[in-house]
Amino acid sequence: MARSKSATLTEAELRIMNVLWDKGPATVHDVLNGLPAKPALAYNSVLTIIRILEKKGYVKHVKDGRSFVYTPQVDRTNATRFEVRHLVSRFFGDSHELLVLNILEEKGIDDEELQRLRELLEGSNPK
């Protein structure tokens, strides 16, 4: 059975998008040079992932001489919001409240983070 296409980003796709978001328009070679050394990706792997990103609508290309230059079509903020909506839908039954409660129950959250969350919540509540 073939794996269904996902509109969300895989870890490798996100690594490549981070390079494109930081650098702006880039060739495959530019992206490859912008990636962290570990885990290493081969040129053909980066090209394949960029083509997948193009099919998903995250990037587009223009021809520049013999090279293709790839440009992000989705900014980091919109991609983040889409991923959060997907997470809320998939794991929390479309309940943002359940997501926040899950975060607050997490043992790894420190007092400083909790205080910032309280301040944000108090600031967003009309009195």
C-alpha cells in the first residue's frame, strides 16, 4: 500500500525549509551548504526533498541559466500555524484547551515559562 502524501513537513523537509527561510532564494547546492553537517544529506537527497516540497506547494523554482533557484512560497509563521492546527486536530480533537492543558501538565516546563504563560493569558483576557 502506498503511503499517503502529507501536507505537513517531515523532519528533513523542515531542515531544508529552515535553510530557505533563512537564506531566501537558493539553488540545491546553496541549500546543501546551508544544512548542518549532521545528519549529512547527499545532493540527490536534497534535490528529491525540494521536489517534494514543490509538489506540496511550499517552494517554487525559476530557471537561472542552467540552475533552478528555489523560493519559499509559505512563510515560517504560516507553516508553524498549519502544523499547530494539524497537531490540535490530530491529537486533541480540535481542542486548543486540551493542547494548552497538556503543555501545562508537562513536567519539563519551568517556573519562568509558566510565569510568561500566565502573563500572556492575563494580558489577553478582557477585564
